[in-house]
Amino acid sequence: MFDVIVIGGGIIGLATGRALLKRSPKTRLLLLEKEPQLATHQTGRNSGVVHSGIYYRPGSLKARLCVEGGGRLLQFCKERGIATRRVGKVIVAVEERELSALATLEERGRANGVAGLTRIGPDRLRELEPNARGIAALHLPHVAVVDFVQIAGAMARDIEQAGGVIQTSTCVRRVARADGCWRLDTTRQDCAGAFLINCGGLHSDRLGRLAGDGVSVRIIPFRGEYFTLRPERSSLVSGLIYPVPDPALPFLGVHFTKMLDGEVHVGPNAVLATAREGYRRGDVSLRDCAELLLYPGFWKMSARFWRLGLSEWMRSVNPRAFLRAAQRLVPSLRAEDLCESPSGVRAQAVDHQGTLLDDFAVHSSPHALHVYNAPSPAATASLAIADQLVSELPVGEHHVAFGG
Ligand SMILES: Cc1cc2nc3c(=O)[nH]c(=O)nc-3n(C[C@H](O)[C@H](O)[C@H](O)COP(=O)(O)OP(=O)(O)OC[C@H]3O[C@@H](n4cnc5c(N)ncnc54)[C@H](O)[C@@H]3O)c2cc1C
């Protein structure tokens, strides 16, 4: 019998398990992960950027936890000897019509306390990124890149050193509340715990329903496809070059990211995926598609965004369209510079009205917490999100009070 069972060995589950044991060292904690390795899904398939917090509505959880969490994450890396690289970032307006959205971002950045933020013109942009083209930009000099898999590994070691148990290759199939505790039926042995924390990422809504939580949001998977630049062309980019994002969407647009190892990623786009873990274009899950088609929120979302969805799909099936999006920022990019690279899938929660949830979303039900929306910048914010989750738990001064 455990005090707390965390489902999900991505960065949110790991950070939460770690924070809980730091706060209440006597907690008997079990963390379950269905894959043989931790951090296999979103945490291991992202852009690796420690975001600054500029994009998010002031006062939102994303704004607060990203700024706080980003600083703490870099400190965590420093303490653990995990490599980070401050590459800096520019958000570039290419056309006049993007200037007002750029100004809004600047205001948000200032309201959110983003360090070092400056507005720059084309000359300074050319100094920073000689191959980028734009009429104005925001410069964020402190933005860094990291390897979130390494960070997740360090968090897992902390959990085990503090006495927590991590079990991989263990998929939770059923969850029931009986005799004052949760009973979990898994692909390995069954287990029981007093309190449940659902950090199931792409499956968090299903796990919530299994545990009897009545919320109506659904996870809709959006694949993000990447290309990498051929090594001899990686000098086209010095740091991170982003477009001005569409304010109607929680995605950032196709951008250039110089990764820790110097490789440059171009992407990701945001294509509706036909499987929650559909990393390739042809991956289809009948169950995932059927659930999607039966969800009214999906149809309402589609009615609103079909035009945008179609253009993202075009960019997915037609590499030339993808190239054109990237060339807006770096005109000298050529088709032969790009090689296909592994993709990631975002777990984006959508509600019954078809609204893409903009902020992080956590739902508390008796003896359980469910993380339903933790897309970007949740990896950046993970340490701060974890503390926020743990602060919502029924923890006594010296011990954990999860029973009953
Ligand atoms: C393309 C892309 C680019 C991104 N770029 C960035 C970025 O640059 N910076 C940033 O901060 N964020 C970025 N993000 C977002 C970031 O990766 C996620 O916010 C973060 O990784 C979410 O972590 P998680 O633990 O919630 O989810 P996950 O990492 O997906 O972990 C959930 C885990 O739960 C497990 N699980 C699910 N169901 C079960 C079950 N039934 N039983 C047991 N285990 C289960 C899964 O196997 C998985 O390992 C990006 C995401 C994507 C997809």
C-alpha cells in the first residue's frame, strides 16, 4: 500500500514525485510508467527550449510558472552538472501586419518580467542572426536550450534516492476506488494507494475518466513535425529564430532551434494526428479516431479552425509548403538543406465548446489530482508546476495525511 501513486513518467510526473518527497520525505510513493523508458513521449520529443514566458497572458499559470520554473530549471541543471546553452532568441516580424502582435508580445513580456527583453530593428537583427529577415524583432538574450530527457533522468534519481519506487513497463489499465484506497490494475502487478496523481500526458483524460473524474475535456493530439539542417548548413542559424505566433492558437509556429549539440531543428508544425502516439504520418489508431469523431468539442473546434488545419496539413504532406514557412524567416534556406527528423505529439486539451485550453489545467477530485493540460511550456515550468501540485495535496506538517 502506497500513500501516493503518480501515473506517468514524463517530466511532470517525475517533478511532482520529486517535489512531494522533498516536502514529505516519509511519503511512500510509487510512480508508474507504461513505457520501458521514462520520458518517452512529449518530454523526449520536444524542442528543448527553456521558454522565457513572453507568450502568455499576464496572470495566467503559464506566465507565472514558466518564468519561475525556467529560472529554477537552469539552477537545477547547474547543480547537477547538466549541460545548458544560452543561445538567445529572436521573435521576428516579417510584415507590417505582424507589428501589432509583436507589440502585444512585448507588453506581455514586460508584464511577465522577462529578463533582458529588447525591441530591435533590422540592423541589430542582422548582427544577431545574419541570415534572418525581418522588419522588427524582439530579442530575448537569456533563452537557453537543454536536454529534457537528461533532466527527467536526474529527477528520477532524486525520487529513488529519497525512497520512492519507479516502475517502468507498467501500464495502468483500470482504476477503482474501494475500501478507502485506489486499486490499480496494471500490465504488471496490481497496486493500491491512498492518493492518485494523474500525469498521463496524451492519455490523462482517459486516466481521469477511469478514475471516475467527470470532467469533459478531451486530449486532442497535434503532431509537430521537424526537419534538421544538414550539418554544413547549421551556421545559417546562431540561436533561436521564431515567427510572431498566431494569437488565436497555443502553438508557436515553425521556428529554428539551435539545439545543445549544435544541430538546428526546423519546426514544429501542428497537424491533427490520427493517433495519440502517432509520430508518423501513416499512424492511425481506430480507437483514438473514433473517440475524436464522437466528441462534440472536436467538431466545434474543426468548424472554427478548418482553414488553419488544412494549411498545417498541407505543410505536412508537401515539404515545399513547409520550406516556404521556414523561408519567411530565413530566405536563403534551400530544400536540399533539410532532412526529415523525428516528430513529437502535443497533448492539447479541448473542451466541449471546441476551445483549445490556453492555460495549464489541473482538476482536483476526492483523493486525486489530474493534470489535464500541460503542453508547452510545461517542461520549462515543471519544477514550479510540481510545487503548485504538491501544495494542493493534503500534507500535514510532518507527515502525509492521505488515508480515508
Ligand atoms: C513538438 C513539441 C515541442 C515542444 N517544445 C517544448 C519546449 O521547447 N519547451 C517546453 O518547455 N515544452 C515544450 N513542449 C511541451 C513539453 O514537452 C510538455 O509540456 C511536457 O513534456 C509534458 O510532460 P508530461 O509529463 O505532462 O507528458 P509526457 O512527457 O507525455 O509524459 C506522460 C507519461 O505518461 C505515461 N502514461 C500515459 N498513460 C499511462 C498509463 N495508462 N499507465 C502508465 N503510464 C502512462 C506516458 O507513457 C508518458 O511517459 C513541446 C512539446 C512537443 C510535443
